[in-house]
Amino acid sequence: PLEFDGYDDVKAGIVSWPMSVIRLTSKNRKSVSALACKILDAWRGYTDEAAYIYANTDGEPHNTITPIARRRGEEYELDLVLRNNITTDECPMGLYHPHAQYHHIKKENIGLIEVMGLAVLPARLKGEIELMKKYILSGCLDENKKGIESHLEWIGEFLPMYADINADNIDGIIKEEIGKVFVKVLECAGVFKYSEEGDKHFVKFARSVGAR
């Protein structure tokens, strides 16, 4: 929970989610809007070198927000998802972007729908999943790995976790494991990491906006 000075009619808090989200809830939509604008303005200019968050580099701005608005009964609810598009030599597509080890599942940008938890996956996976099933059910024969080379290391990591994989359960297993990778992708996109250290940096930002 967070309380912002001057906005006593707004319930606020950090959402338990892989990405970095502040939720504002109130019956007064003007209060929600005003506080959201204050947070956005603060985030656009916010730098925390210890968390590797920079508002801009060489004149290029990096910080923005993905907003998600909804109505719950008489209350207005607004999620503010903090985003940053900075790149590094190690992460040329973006530090807060799906990292290279997950590109076999997802390398595209994380948009609004995905921020909310629904994985929008590349169409290529449809055919690759069928090849994966054939490869796994055949006992991982080398002759069946063509077309899924990028997935082999990942398959080798999750296979030992299952005592029995057969034609009846393989669809559910692959779906479950892809979902786990997608969670990791969301964690990559979170500017404040889902950890004790990340929470400290997140609260530090919130306090810079007047939260307590």
C-alpha cells in the first residue's frame, strides 16, 4: 500500500506483478487522473543509477508509462505500468525488453495486452510446437530436431522435471512451460525487479512523488 500526500481519496499501492505497476483506485476520477499525471511527470524525469534507470541519455528520453484503466462498480481503477526503453551493448534491443535467452519464445516488444498477462506469441510457434511434440515423444531423436534448434536447450531443461510425458499430457506440459518463459519475459520488462532489492528501489521512486 501507498499513500500520496494530498490525495486522501485515492487508494494506491504497488501491484504484485512481474512488471512495475502502481494502481490507483477512487470514486473520484479527477483525483485518479491528477495523481496519475503527477506520477507520470515524475517518472519521465526520474533517474536512479543504482537501479540502472535513466530518464534520458544523450538527449533521448527513456521513461514512459503504459496506462490501463477500468471501472469496478463505483470506483475508477488505473494501473500505471512504468516503462523504460534504454539499450545497452549487451541488450541492444532494450535492457527492459525480452532478453536473448527467451527469444526462442518471444523477442518482440511487450505491449499493452501482454503487460496485462496475455501472451501474444509469434505465429511461428504454432508449427514449432508440433515439431517439439514429435521430437519429445520420439525420445528426442536427433533426426527430429530440425526446425526447433533454438528450443533444444530449453527442452533439455524442463524435460527432467516430468516423470512421464505422453501424447495425452504433452500439450498441457508445453503450454505450462511456455507460460513460465512468458513470466520471465515480463520480469525482463519490469524496471524495478520482482525482488527485495527491486522493491526498495520502487518504494524510493514512489516516495520521490510524495508517497508514504
